[in-house]
Amino acid sequence: MSFARVRALVVVGLLAVVALVFVVVAMVRDTQGKAGAAGGCPEGWPLADITLREPKDVKINVFNATDQIGLAGNIADDFRNRKFQVKKTATAPKGVDEVAVLRYGPKGVGSAHLLRAYFLNNAEPVYDAKRKDDTVDVVLGSGFQQLATTTEVNQSLGDLGAPEAPAGSCPMPVEK
């Protein structure tokens, strides 16, 4: 082997070692994913559960704020068929012009994110930091027509991205 080849191999080897050192240092110093840990969250802020839930793990209440009689029951049945846990149905005061309103607290952030996809991101999210349960209230408004199909839900989830902690809350640390 010629001297030029040996020198080239030594240089390439040193570059590989330096690159490996940089990668290890970057991974050790990485603070991404540690957000919401006790040290990074202001005192008194609630921890938001940003885990995207499966429908079988989502608890909902369905309320009808339209003039259509029985709409909450029909849509609750649709949600049950899609494996959601429907806790109750009722009539809400009229006056919701949107497609739907989703009311939830810190424990329901991931669930509400999933439900937004069933309304093709046309549901208005209403976050209440003081709410203690993980149930999401689905209030059907006058703009509601139907729930999205499975394909539309999957596309909408892709467009929405991952759930994020609402303003005034911190993401709950992810257990490993």
C-alpha cells in the first residue's frame, strides 16, 4: 500500500471518530423530550397528557346543541361503533354555530386531539385547566353534518401532527 493510501485511511478514520464523538455529545446534552419534567414546568401549571389515545381509551360525553331531535344519541351510537367509551348523552343549550365544540382538561388533551380528526379539524377546542377528569365533552353544533370516515380521520391526524400541550400547561413527562 502506498503512503498516500495510508494517509487517506488515517484521515478518514480520524474524521469518523470525531463524528462519533459529536453524535455522542449531542445525544447526551439533548434536552428535547425532557420538556414538562418537574424542573422545566412553572409552579402551578397543570401537566397535560399529550399521549395520542386509541378510540377504545377515549371517554366522551355527547351533547346536542342543534334543533335535530335525537342527534346526540345517534352520534353517540356512531362513536360506540368506533369503539369510543360514551359516558352520557344530553341536550345542550342552543347557540353553537360551529361543527362541534370539544371541552376537555389537562388529562384529555390527547383524547381531544384524536376527536378533532373525527370532525376534520373543524371542531373548536375549549381547554379548561381546572378540569380534573379525562373525559371530553363533544357538543354538536348547527354546522355538524357527519363524522369523518376512517380514511379521512387518518388523513386528518397526519395533517394535525402530534398533540401539543395547551397554553398554560406543560406536557406530561413520557414514561419509558
